[in-house]
Amino acid sequence: MKHILLSAAAVGALAFPAVALAAPSISSVTPVTATVNVPATMTATVSANTGIASCRLYIDLNDVGEMNVSGGMATLAFTFPYGGSRIAFVFCRETSGAMAAGPNTAIWVEGPLQNQPPLGGGGGNNNPNPPAPNPNSPTASARTLVKTACLAGATPDDPCKAVYYIGADGKRHAFPNSKVFFTWYQNFDTVQVISASTLASYPLGKNVTYRPGVKMVKFTTDPKVYAVARGGDLRWITTEAIARTYYGDSWNQMIDDIPDTFYTNYTFGPSITSAGDYSPTAEMAAAVTID
């Protein structure tokens, strides 16, 4: 995919529509309990100034299908194949082009667990199989990584692949994918394995965002390339020359695409119009921990 850094003159023609337009309003997902292999109708209340064009349901950060939208309600029947604590949210687009994701909702699914290595492994020297849970340490302290136990024979969409960061706020924060994870950590060696019920005892918080300074990012439908600042603040890099100053001649190999679904995980700061407006090294050094 070609990555484009826009000139100032082009902003008006190609600006990301969700920045200027009011985003859809989306509630949390109901119900918050389900049973393995029993279809559950997942529902969220949705509204928009110009009408809803489409809504999609996400389970454990995976798109599981388009929802039916009628009378201000988005619904989709979904059958959970595995038990444990799951994440659900709804992502909608307005007819005007504005988009938003609803809040993460914890769904407790009764039934047997099936597990696999976190985030589908990782390659290299990463350890995809952390030690078994310690019964004398049923909880995780703040600023640690956790996941549920892994069993053999799991499929790639098993919830055990998810790794969470336990923040200083006492909430669990999901990594949307391995690309985000590896901007913060080199391997899975420090991941603690805890029970599904212990995991569920931590309220869901916002998703983890890219570590500042490590990579540039762009959204799937937005040609602008952004630098990542502290707190998940994105700053548009207005010229290729500035990007080259920060990341060298291979700057275009230092860009990760973020699905539009995670647009609302981030905020937007001032544009970068000169190299002195931002320092990847300083931003990375200041972001010692996720929170």
C-alpha cells in the first residue's frame, strides 16, 4: 500500500471525514453473559445525525460480521465457541462518512476454555508459552502483562491469544494486535498466566496504543501519515522531508496501518510542519510505561 504525506494545500480535499463530522453514538454491548455453543443476540443502541450506514460487531478485536440496524438498535446473533472473559464492541459508520467505535464490553461466557499462545506467537526468540499460573499469586499487580492459561488444540481465534496490560488504574487494557505489543515489549517472557475468573475481575479499560516514537502510523482509509506522541496523541507529518529526518531514507518502511475500527483509540494533536516540532527519541524515552 502506498503511503502519502500530504502538502498543506491538499488538506481540504483529502481530510479524514471523521475529524470534521460528528461521530455516531454507540452504547456498550448487551447481554454481558452468554453460554458456549448457544446463539446469543448481541445488541447495541446506535444513533447518528445523518443516519447509520453500517455497523459491525467485534469479538476479541476480531470482526465477526455486519449487524442489522433497525429502530436505533444494531443486532447480530453470535455463537461463542469458547468460554471465559471476552471483549465485545460495535463499530459504525454514518452515511456522511463519520465513524466511531462503542466502548469495550466484557462478556462472560460459561463453558470450557480453549487456549493458544498469546497473539498467535511472535516468532524469533519470543516465548509464546509463559509459565503455568501460580496458585499462590491469584492476582496481578499493576503495570504487568497477563493472559489466561493455554491448552493444546486451540484455533487461531481463541481468546487466550489476547494479552492484557494491567494498568495503574486497576483495569485491563487489550493490545489490538502484535504490532502494537512489540512496540512496547520484545517478547512474552514477562506475561503472567492467570485464571479466566481473575482476568474477568479486572474491568476493561481502553485499548493500548502504539508506543510513541517507535513507528509512524496511518489509518486504512486516511492517506495522512502520523507520528505517535504520548497518550496516544497522533500528529500529522506534513512532508516527506520531515519523515526522512526522523526515520531515514527507509521512512516509508516504518509505517503501520491501523484499522479504522481503532480510530477512536487515539486523539489528534498539532500538525508537524518542521523537524523541530517532534522528537521520536524524546517521545520514546518519555514513554517508559504504557500508563
